[in-house]
Amino acid sequence: MGKTGEELYNERTKRVRDAIALKVPDRVPIWFQDASFFPAKYTGMTFREAMYDSDKLFAAYKKTFLDFEPDLYFNPGHALHTPGEALDAVRCKQVILPGQGIPVNHSFQFVEAEYMKADEYDEFINDPTGFTICKYLPRVYETLKPLQNIPPITGLLLGYFGMPLSAGFAIPEIASALGSFYKAGLIVQKHQAKAVAFVKEMGDLGFPLACGAITLAPFDLIGDTLRGLRGVLLDMYRCPDKLLAAIDKVTPLMSGLALAQAKATGNPGVFIPLHKGSDGFMSLEQFEKFYWPSLKKLILTLIDEGLTPCPFFEGDHTQRLEYLADLPKGKILGFFDSTDIYKAKKIIGKTMCMSGFMPLSLLQTGTPEKVKAYAKELIDVVGKDGGYIMGPKSAMDEANPELVKVWFNFTKEYGVYR
Amino acid sequence: MSKELIDAIVNMKEKEAVDLVKKMMDKGEDPMTILGACKDAMDSVGKRFEKGEFFLPELILAGEMVRQISEILKPKLTGELKTKRLGKVIIGTVKGDIHDIGKDVVVFMLDVNGFEVLDLGIDVPPQKFVEAVKDFQPAVVGLSGFLTLAFDAMKETVEAIAKAGLRDRIKIMIGGGQIDDEVRKYAGADAYGSDAMEAVSLTKRWIGGK
């Protein structure tokens, strides 16, 4: 008799929890981390279909999980963000979707731009909500452009004297903008209902979910979605005080966002993909001034609230390891990409559980022998005395399913702690 | 005043640098001298980047300062700054990938190290690389890619160059997010580099340099 879903769920949950708490689990857990489009590729659908057909997407993930049996998983609702149809309904300019300027089997890609101008910091800091509605949304979503002319919301503070403002919302362009947002919302709502059902079904089948929330490092919020890389890096020289004030302003917003989502999903894992603070992007001095304090504050707040921050240290963070060593022990699951595995184990091995490090090049173009040899090294080095979850360096869109199978089987066999 | 201008640029004093140039122009300084100072400053910025003292903010700001200065000089410029170029390199982000940060840093570093660089931009189809190799006649081609889809796009690009009979004339280097020696073998490139400095040293080794 095989184990029941509940038994499997409890067994895997304990394995993962032990690893995160830096205790030695029964074996090294393994997962896809951000499986991204791998299930689509594995089940033979295009990346475009994965973004446009939620039913097919969730079915692909289910089949992939049943076939590979990961110890933990990332909700594809997160991995693939928002259904393509919803992004189309508001004509999102911030992302290129498969089949729209790039081939149907290519991953979506982010388009950075200066969605906030350098001279708009004060406006943003004084009223982030107003800025979001009247400036940000009109610039990112084409159909929401008319919102730049929305009536001043604070006029409604006049009480019923403010009611005449409602006429402004009935102007055809604004009504149609709000209508497109409503349409997108309905699509997302349907997708989310399916995601909730999926999480429930996967739980029943024995698969625990890693993260119920997503947020950004405060510096990255400014850099990724508002100012763009070029903008935010120039601001470090041209208007450092304003940049720091904006970072201060959004720090509680970023933790609040995570808390609200965690409450709604009932899952304590908070995914924090880090983008612009890694080695090579800025100096340690700049990291210390602009990037780290607010990220540290965010992480500590989440831990205080009983959540498990899961920062994705994309790129190389080897020079930043000493900072990470400062964080509370056994409370964080860090995803790692190209950071040096020996230094990582040595410097933060007793601080946080690490996941990742498996080269996507090997999983895509390697041989079974090479895959096993590197997985062995990871288990021996990073997995020594616990604190490691086997995972890929980054989103494994194009991995070869046969090599992934070899990788999973080997880890489950060799990764047993004796 | 050239020395002051170089210092202002290298010390990231944007306003000071631009004001100095305006002052120099008012005094009737030869725009070519100012351009030469800019070039020296950029070389120095590149060296500091190589040493790990400068990072992306400094590269971007230095580029921005020189852009502004060039705008000021433009109406008075009579010729181009003649610099000795060590050899030609083509750089581009491969088909399907629209990432440009890494590529731009490589272009910058090759340029300040004295190479003539043709930047083909992002999402460059194999055929465009082939045409550019024919027309521009580089000694080195650099393929950049951030996403894993770049592995196949790099392989296709190398194959297209080979099919056009141009493979033996050039060295091909690759780099970006998940690129390593496994991908180099898979794509059939000559080398991979993990950062812009490696792109420079590979190019120097192949073309010969200072």
C-alpha cells in the first residue's frame, strides 16, 4: 500500500520545515522552485497556452507534480503571474507575452521603463495612492490612460457636497477605462478561484505549497516598476535623498502587502524576488546605503509577524553574504542562483536554509552523469548537516524532462541523511 | 582645464563637469580637446570598473555626462575624434531575448578598451548576425542572453554563421545570466565569459591588445 495524500503531505511538510529550521531532515528535499513553464513544455503545450488557458496550466502542473513528486511547490498562479487575457484586457505595456512579438514558446519578458519621472518623487512620496491611480496606471496600462483625468478623490471628503464629483466617473472615457479594469478583474478572479482549488487538490494529493504571498524589496519596487534600472541608478547620484525617502515610504507598504496576502491565503511563505542589489550592480557601500537597510527591515517585519521570507537572491550575492549572516536563524528560506556554494555554506549555513544552485545549463544541455555529479556536490557541500533544499538556480523553463528525472531520482536516493 | 574636466567626470560630479565644458567653450577651447578629455575620463572609469571600484551607477552616469557634453559640443564640432582601434567586435542579445544590461556593459568595456564595437541590440535573429559579420568584418562576435531560451538561440546563431561559411574567420564568445561552459559546448562557441572583464580579456587574447 502506498502512502495516503495526508501522510505524504505531513512527511514532506516536516522534511521542508526541518530544513528551514536548520535541523537535519530525513533527506534533502527537492523541488522545481519556480517551475515556470517547465510543466507546459513537459506536457506538450505552448508557453502561450499556459498563459491563456488556466485549466490547461493547472492540469499540466498537476501531471508534473504527480510524475516527479516534489517535496514543495510554487503556485503557478504566482509563477505565471496573471492570465494573458487579463493583461490584454488592460493592454499592459510592462510585459511582452509569448506569441506577441516573441515566439509562442518563449517566456514572457518584463519591459522596464520610466513609469515615474525623476521629478515626480515628491508627488509619489506625498501621495502614493493618488500617484498610482492618476499617473502609474495610465502609463502602464493603455486602456487606463483616461484615469489621468479622474476627479480629485479627496474632493469626496466634502461629504455629500462632494457627490457632484461622481459625474466625473461617468465620463465615457473614464467609465470605459474602469470597465476594462473590471473585465481584467473578472478574469483574474476566475483564475484565482482555480488556483485556490488547485492548492487544495495538491494538498490532498500530498504536495505542500511554498509561498502564499509575493512582495518586492523596497529598492526594487522603485527600480523595477517605477524608475527603471537606469533611472534608479542615476537617482543614487542625482537625488539620493529623495530616493531614500521613497524607499522609506514604500517599505511598510511592501510588508503590509505581504501580510495581507499571507492572511488571505493562509500560507506563511513570502516570495521576495531580488533584482538590483546583487554583486556587480552596485558597490557594497551603495548596497549598504540604498538596498540593504529597507530589505532587512522588510525581512525582520515579516519574521516578527510569524511569516517565512523567501528571498530569491538572483545573480551572484557572494559579496553580500556577511550581511545576510546577520539575519535571525532558521526563519528564512533563501533561493540562490550563482552565489559561491562553499562561501554560502560557510558564512550563512547556520543562518538560513538555502535552496537552488543547480545549473540550468546542466538540466537543459548536460548528461545524466554530469547532473548526478553536480547534485552530489551540492548535497555534500550545501546539504551537509541539513539546511538545504535541492532546486534549480532560476526559472527552469527549458529543462530537459529526462535530466530532471535523473536529478530528482538521484537526490531522493543520495540525499538521505544517515 | 582638461585635467579638471577629467577629474569631475571620474569623480561623478555631473553638474561640475557640464559647467566646466560650457566655460571651456566660452573661452574658445577646441572641442576636440574636450572630447579627448572625455575619452580619457571614460578610460579611467572603465579601469575603475575593472578593479571593482565602480559599478553600474558609475558607468551609466559617466555615459550620461559624456552624452550631455557631446550635445554641447555638437554645433562646434568639425571632425570626429580619431582614435586607434585595436579590432572589430560585434555584440548582440540573441533572438527571443530582450535583456540588455549585461550586453551594454560589455559594449562599454570593449569600447573603452579600444575596440570598435558594433552593437546589434536585443532580440537579434541569427541572420542579422550573419549579415553583420559579412558587412562589418569583425574578428570577434559576442552573443548575450539572460534567459535559458538563449541556449538554443545561441546554438542557432553559431550554426547560421557556420552555414554562411564565416565561422573560421571569427571567434565567438557568449555570456549572460545562466551561461556557463556547458552552454558554450552546446552552442559551439569558442569561449564564455562570466562578466564584462572576461569579455575584454577574451577579445584581447584573440585580437591582441595593449
